[in-house]
Amino acid sequence: QVQLVESGGGLVQAGGSLRLSCAASGRTFSSYAMAWFRQAPGKEREFAAAMSRSGVTTKYADSVKGRFTISRDNAKNTVYLQMNSLKPEDTAVYYCAADDRYAVVRTTPGAYDYWGQGTQVTVFS
């Protein structure tokens, strides 16, 4: 198993930036594809970004493409989400997730077995 702890959320003005971090402990971090999901009040959890075990493959939701960047440091057991040009509609709780079952990077919550507790991101205009 792997345990995930997110950090880096906060309050930011529209157009600003934040970097989220997700620290993993437990099994070998490089065994997991990693992803970020988000959930706004009253809405379903939605995919934001994902990265393969090696870091070679990335996927992004259309809503964040060009503004968000996912990265990982396997030596530090950490995955990051750099968020630039933030918009009020990016306001949500952001969750880190890990998957060790699938060879292909997935974008659905059901593909991920391990989740962090979430970190709040609030963007005001």
C-alpha cells in the first residue's frame, strides 16, 4: 500500500499560481501512476492531470491543459501539480491518487485505489 499526503493549497487571486505537492510513503513510489483530481462543492470528482510511473506519459483535462503541469520526483517520492493562470472555476478540493494496476495512465477515479485527504484551493476574482 501507499499513503498519500497533499499540501500546498490555499487562497489565491485569479491569474495567480500555486504548486501542490503530494508526498507518498509505503511501497516503492515508482510503482505507481499518479494523478490529481478535484472536486468542487456539489459536483462530482473530476480528473485534472495524470502521469505514468516513469514520468514519460502525461494526460490533462481540457479545462487545465496549458495552465497546469504535473511532475514527479521519484527520488523524493513526491508528485507535484503546478497551477498557473488560475481561474475562479478552479476552486475545489484537490486530491492526489495512485494506481498500480493499469499499464496505461487512466483518467477515471475508479482506476485509482489510493487517495490523499485533499487540499483546498480557492481562487477569488
